[in-house]
Amino acid sequence: MRPHPKPQPFPLDTLTVNRSSPEHLSRQLYHGLVAIIRSRALPPGSELPSTRALAAELGLGRNTIVAAYDQLVTEGYLANRRGARPVIVDLPEGPRESPREESPAPLRSPSLRGRLLLSQPYHHGRPGHVAFHPGMPDAQSFPFGVWGRLVARRASHGGETLFGTYDVTGHPALKEAIAGYLFSARGVRCRPEQIVVTTGAQAAFDLLARLLLDPDDTVWMEEPGYYGAKAAFTVAGARILPIAVDQERGWRLDPPDPLPRLIYVTPACQHPLGITMRMEERLRLLDIAETANSWVIEDDFDGEYRFQGRPVPAIQSMDRSGRVIYVGTFAKLLFPALRLGFMVLPPELAGRIVNALSTTGQFAPLLLQAALADFITEGHMSRHLKRMRRIYAQRRQLFRDIVTERLRDEITLSPAEAGIQVVGYLKEGIDDIKVGQAAAKRAINVSPLSKYFQNTAPTQGLVLGYAACDAAQTRDGVERLAQAIGEVLG
């Protein structure tokens, strides 16, 4: 049996309270007692003063002492004894602080998957740096007054169904609204049960990569191509093989070996080039997928914004074997911070997806989904989209005019017919990474085109988003971009 420790005087002088501090007196006392216990100024088994005695010594109310003691008992620093004062528990010493001059011990390395996650590119911009962030819509033109009323109405009358973790595949009203919109706008044929609402398109790619890919599976992907999707497939352990895409020849679907488990494409508005996949290429793609028995992810990046003719139908509308998964987002239609996207799954996969969603927690807030359903069904989204197409068409032309006038010797703009960004090819000898860094110093947000290449020699250029900038911001942004290019050229 462990002997009772020899009584030691209580180190009262180390306990101080500051009555002018916003921290409650009992919390100050608690922190002081923890320091005494953890420093072992009193050995384990030592008794603390009675609450009455300590209150008298410190000039505090007894309830203040009782509250501090009770918290220490709750956390396991003290042990209560019937009819006696509490005693200090014999705790393990725990980790010790290293002297400041010593280097901290290295932490354990993340897993291979963790290291892959940590190495993926990040490009989300900064507040106020709207020129020329790729894919950034004009949030200032969004009808937030209407949106606020819809959210408030749903919050007031949502009932139990909007405030729990129900309908993990999506709010039924929103799935109905998305199905109707997709059929009329994009030709997508689906039932509401095939739709899964996600927290953005990237969440859909992450979930699909884990669902459909095993390590070392082959993924065919456009090059240049969207690095967000590539990151999701890479972290899943896939082997990425390129489908070459360029402005003149489109998608070169001469299959590399081996045949793919999954094919990822952005056919309505190729990201980042902005071109549209021709019908012969679409049919060829479906034929290859049929032969290889592979999945196809059709990422409809921002195909709604087309400035020559009508938006083209989705590849999903041509699929007869249930292998095309259509992914969309409201980030470009409405505003990115909404964090709502969706995917249309083949019936076989849709019937079992709820288990995966429950495990990953990748389901979106029902309150926002219900408000968005109202926004669509009451006609607000179609009116907003019609207005923004007109505004973006004007801004697109203004942007092209200003860049052509100011930077004709340094940049050649691509003739893309869709999307809210455009590629500017740099004159030979100009490094796009250096231009991006010089632009960032001037609060200009551009994306180097070379970042979109992985397997082939990169093309030097900039992916430039024009949609979020009015005329004054565009002129100012182009001028600062010209200064950045001038710095790189020396």
C-alpha cells in the first residue's frame, strides 16, 4: 500500500486572481490549481485546503472555490473523499515541453494517401482579387434580396424535415427541380431518384473516385485538363493517361494503352480551352467506353454560358448503357460559396449510393437545398441566367477588345465560344508561372496554363476569367497584368 505523502505547505503565493480580468474568478483559480498539480509542487495524494479556508485566504466567495474544485474533480485532477478534503490524483507525467532552443521532434509522416492529398494544387483566390480569377461569376449581380427571402421563408416554415440529417441524397423538391431543368436546358434524361446533391462538383469527383477506382486503375483524362478532378483521381491511386485536346483538332481519341476504368471529359465547354466536343467525337467516346466497359464522368463545367448558338445537349442524353455520370454545379450559375452541386447517376449506382453518403458525410444542408428548389421552380434562376448571359456576353467582348489593344504583342486570345474564362497564349519565351507570380503581387489572380498539363510538354499561357469584372475593373486589371508581363520580360 502506497504511504500517505508527508504534508507540505500549500503554495498559496502562486495562486493569484485578477478581479479586473474578463475571465471568471473560478476559471482563474482553476487554471492556477492545474498549474500547481501538473508541476507537482504538491505530490500526488496531497490534500487541498478546505473550500472555506481557501476562500478566506484569497478573499473569494466559497462558491467560487467549490466551482473550481468541482471542475478539477470532473476532469480527474482531484479525487473527492467522503467527509474529507479532496486529494491530488497520481497522474502520469505526460508529454514534457522541449526547451525553446531545441528543435521539436519530427511528427509521424502522413500516409501515402495523405501525402498525395497534401501535395495537390490549391487555387481558390483571395477576396477582392476578382480580376481575372478563372470561372468566377459576378456575385454582385446575384439577386440576394430574393434569395434571402426564400431562405428565411424556409427557415421559418421548414419543420423537422429541414433540420435533421434526412434525405442524404438531396432534398426531394430540389431533385425534382434539377431533373426538370436538366431535361429542358441540357437534354439530360433522368428521374429525380438518380440525382445526388453534393457540396460542389469537387465533392462529387472525390466520392466518385473512391467509389469507382482501385489503386493502379487507369483513368483517361483531357490534357490540358481540370486539375481538381485530376487531384481526386490521383489521390485514389489511379494512373492518369492523357487524351490530347487542342483548339484546332479537338479531342484526339486514339486510345492509349491500357483501356480505361474511367474516362473524364468536359465536352460542353472544355476546361480550360473552352471548346465544344463535336458529335463524331462524342460517338467515338461512347464507343470506346462500351468496348472497355468503362465509366464516363461528364463534367458540365459551365456549358450554360455559350455565346454562339444554343447550349449543346449532354453526352448523358446519348448514353444507352448506363455508364455516363453527369456532374454539374451551381457555383457558376449562382455563386461559389453556395457549395451546392449534383451528379446524375445510372440507376444501378443510384440505388446504393446512400450508404456511401452516410459514411463520407458528403451531403449538403437541406435548408439551402429547399431554398434553391424554390429559386428554380419560381422562375428566379431562369431570369437570373438570362440576365447574366447578356452581361457576360458584353463583358467577354470588352475583355477581348482591351486585351487585344493593350497586349497584342504578348497575348493571343483563344477563340473559345463557351464558358466564363478564356485562354490567352503567351508569346514564345514568356514563362506563365512567373507571370502568375508577378500578377499576384499586383492583386491580379490568373491561372498559368502550364498547370493543366501533366504528361505532355506544357503550353505557356494564362487562363483568364472575365465574368466578375465590370468595365473599370477590366481596364485596371489588364493594365496591371501588362505591368506583370513587363516585369517578367525585364
